[in-house]
Amino acid sequence: MVDEEARARQIEMYRERLSAFVLRARRTEAHSLAQDKHRLMAWAQSTRNVNVMAYTDGTTRTTISWSTPPEEQLESAAARVRPFILVGEPVYYASVLKAIEGLISKPPPESAANFIASVRKMWKTYDANYDQIRGYEMHVEDNETGATGRMTDNVLGFAWIYGDTVHHDQKRLREADAFGLEHRYQAAVPLVAGIMAAAIATLNFVRDLSKTGHLALEEELFTLPVVVTETEHSNEAELYSSEVGTPLPEGLEELGPEWKKFNPFDELGLTSDDSEPTSESNAYGSDGHSAG
């Protein structure tokens, strides 16, 4: 009996974690940076263009070029994906994968185990404490003192994430200071884009399992609004005013007699013949409270 109750609590915890992940991952999927999937993958893979010019005198000139999204766009994307790589967060990737394994119907589809192993390997590379090379290592030298320094792209990128963006980690910033903000940012692009790609891939996997009946999740998780798209807002309202110092109402109960409903005809001396609205008709009153 105890084992059954413990199992039921565990299943409920798995369901809560996976539900939270679906909503957060859909919010990530909706981000502007993720709308062009091919470009997102190019950023995640740190794609570079190498151009070699050969001249008739036998000399050559080589340039390496690449693009990055605007920093502000990547900054907002970093905020959306950060919980996926934080131990202790309900949507931490390792907890999410464990929840999928715990909830998937038995026996699971053969492809499920292969995907989970593959995506787990992908997720593990996004580790803030990993100091090895992901794609490149940067070296610097002080022209005056001759002092040199080196730092891997992973360390540089997480210095931007935790030093310049979602936190102000002074230790990371101090260690990466010699490499400059621009290079910290450039190293962060494949990290943020890669985490987005991993989250979206995991979300699509959960979608497929849900559609095929291998995961029992609420259908509304895949349709609930997860982002605000409107930029203009309007609500119908009634305005009331009272003497300065009148306590504000504590709830939605009917207002007492000390509150007077705002009437533009009375307050502004308008008559019913005044058909044109004035900007003053939206005023709250200069000497009292308001409540709508």
C-alpha cells in the first residue's frame, strides 16, 4: 500500500514537471529567435564562412565571417531558456527526461529510448562549469607586457550569460575581462541557440508521444497561451473618487457612500449636447483616489 502511494506521488510529480516543461518550451519555441529554424541551427552550430583569396603574386588573404542576432534578442532568449539548465528548477532538463521515462507507456516505442539517449547527450553539453572546448579557444596577448591568456568558448559564453546578462557574476567577468564583451557575446550565441534547439526538439518528442497515446498529458498544455502578443490594451471601466485620505477598498465589495462615481457632465460642466469627447473626460480627478 505504501509503495502504491509513493508511486502515485511520484507519477504526479513527473506529470507536474513535464507539464511545466511543455509550457516553458512552447514559450521558447514562440521566441522570435526560433522562428527561422535553419538559422537557429546555424547559430547553434557556430557556422563560419571561410573565404580565401589567392592573388597572382602568390600571396593569399583569408577571412572568416559569421553573423549573430542582435544582443537584445539573444538576451531575452537567454532568460527564457535559463531554467532548463538550472538544477533544482522544475523544468531542469535532466528532471524532464526522467519524467518522460517515468510516464511513458510500457513498453515504450523503440525510437523513444534512442531519442532520449541522444537528446540527453545534447543537453549535457550545456554546462556552465564545463571548461573544455566546444568549438574554439581564444588566445590574447598584452602588447605592452607580453602577458598572455586563453579561454575556451564555453567559458567565454557563460561569462556573458551569467556575468553580462541574467546575473552579474563578478568572478566570471573578471576572468573573461581581457577578452572583451564582444567576444563573450559571440561565444554565447551558440550556447543560447543550442539550448533553444534542444528544448524545441524535446518538446516535439513529447508532442509526438502525446499524440500517439504514449504519454497522458492534458491537451490544453499544447494550446494554452504562453506569450503576450498584444501591445495595445483597453478595458471598460467605471471611475469613482473620494476625499484624500479615504481608505482604499479591500476587495470587490460595493463601495460606500464616501465614494462618488465620476460623471464628466457633473465634474467638467458638460451638457448632453456636447457630443465630442474631450481628453479631460478620462481624468481621475486631481484631489482624490480612484478605483475601477
